[in-house]
Amino acid sequence: MKKVIAREKLPELWKSLSAQGPLFLPVQEGPVVLFQQWQEGAKINLEATNTAVPPKDLFLPREETYMQYRCKGKELEVIPAEEVKPAVLFGVHPCDLSAVELLDKVYIEQDPADELYKIRRENTTVVALSCTEPDPFCFCNDFAINPADAPGADVVAHLKNGSLLLEAGTDKGKTLLKQAEDLLEDGSGQSFEPGEVKTADFGLKLEGLPENLKNRFDDSAWDELYKSCLGCGVCTYVCPTCYCFDVEDFGHEAGGERFRCWDSCMYGHFTEMAGGHNPRPGRKERIRQRFMHKLQYYPETFGQIACVGCGRCLRSCPVNLDIVQAIQTFGGETVEQC
Ligand code: SF4
Ligand code: SF4
């Protein structure tokens, strides 16, 4: 199903979709663009290359109460988490959609699945937005992502010649376009063919990288690579493929709750154990963990590198330490096994 809408009619589309449930879009907030729930007067920015923070918090919120319980004498009543309403996430670029698919492998395809994440994914219709002009930090081509297409999306949208072309890729996508059919015109005569969009070439050598890294845990290159890191954790919060969280229970006589929030392997307490031992006591061990996880451990488990080349860690790290440096340091060199 292919539809088209003139750009000047988009505010009507946002209004119509948001009347049916929460609608999240890239919104200009001062100097940054963030995914936010639509409201009248929001400055929607569909031209932005990437939002400052990826849309992963739609599925894995920064903080949430996982469940609550009440005690009545010896009885324990479990109060389930709030019901998740169907929502629309509009304007996700292909790199961020690929990152969500990486998170799905962890949160849905493992047994047991993470129920809250799974329900949010099932209840959200994702409209991807193709890119026409990547910025100098984007390098998704290295991970076989075409910025001009998003085959896994419910709907793929393209901004072309003053219009937005919308093509449904799933039943959820078709339902969404039907819900807005009063505003949409038939797009079957329009060209939806994805073009070719080139992203930055940092000369990365990815072939054999996970296997090579297996033998380089104790490599002296880590002694240099980590040195500038401040341990601020920004790289993990802005990364669409970082997914670690912390869980805490807060209890009292009458009940309590289980709470979780994003955590970062860049922090000292992340691996600190109850007895005080910390297997990653310094920034070197933490930086190594971050890059080994993305470039060796995740690929070993799921068969692909856990980076989508969104460029956020390149844009955001205050000391310019990013995954490109790690790949340049360790990529393309084979280390013989002892
Ligand atoms: S690599 Fe950069 S962004 Fe990440 S913790 Fe270190 S200083 Fe912060
Ligand atoms: S490691 Fe950096 S470039 Fe790769 S997905 Fe994360 S933030 Fe984006």
C-alpha cells in the first residue's frame, strides 16, 4: 500500500494520528532534536539527521516501575505494570530501526522474553524515515544499512518534492495508513525506489574483527585507548544499541515496588559486587568492556556487530573517544592464537 501527503498537510496528519493514541516524533527543542509525544505547537523536525538520544526509550524507558506489590497480613498481592497503549513512533531513521532490531534479539528472542519491552514493541507502529543527507559522523554503510531504506519498518516514509511518500511494509503499517486515509492520497503512481546514500568512509576493516578481538583481551593497545575517557557514560546513554539497566527493590511493611533504570558499563559501580569486589575496577577495564561487548561478545552470541554507525558516540563524547577509534585500533589485524 502506497500513499502520499503534501507537506503542508502534515500538521493535520499529526493531529489525526495523535487523536488515536500517543504519537512520538522528532521535535526541535532549542539546539537539539528529541523524540517527544506530539502536542499542538510542537516544532516537528523531519529534516534532522539524528535525534540527540535514540528512540530506544519508547521500548526501554529510562526509568520505570516494573511491578508493585501490596502486603495484607501473610498475603502478597502483585500489581502489574501499567497497561501499554498502542502508540506510533514516526520518523525513525534506518540506523535507529536496525538498532531496535538488535535490541529485539536480546529482549524478545531470548527465553524468557522481557514482557514489558515485548508489549511495547507489539503495540507500537514504527514509521521509518529515509535519509537523504547523512552528516559527517554517520557511517551506517559500514554495517550494510542503506540510509535510504528501512525494510523492517511498518511504514517507510520518504520526503520527496514537497511531499511525504508512505509505503506500508506490514499489516500494522497498512492499518495505520487506513486510519489516516481521509488525509492521504493514492501513491501508486509515485516512485518509492530507495536511492543510494553514501555515508562517511573511515576506512574500517570489519571482516574477522570479532574473531580477532577474542585474542586481544590483554592487548597493550587497550592501555592507550582508554586513557582520555572521563567515565561520564554519555556514550552509552546516546547509543541506540546499549541496553543495560539496573534493578532495585524498594520495600516497606505494606508493600513495595521493583524499579529499573538505564545503567552504564562506564560507571565504577556497574560491576561492583555485594562484598566490595569489582572485576572492572578502572576505566581501562570499562572501556574494554564497552567495545568488546559491541564488537566481540554480541556478535559471538547473535552473529552481528552491535553498532549501527549512527555516529552519536562520535558527536557526543567530550574527549572524542569512540567506536571508530576502537575499530581502527583492532580491525583488520589478525593475531595468531597461542
Ligand atoms: S568514552 Fe567518552 S562519552 Fe564514553 S564515558 Fe568515556 S569520556 Fe564519556
Ligand atoms: S557505538 Fe556509537 S556509532 Fe555505534 S550505534 Fe552506538 S552510538 Fe552509534
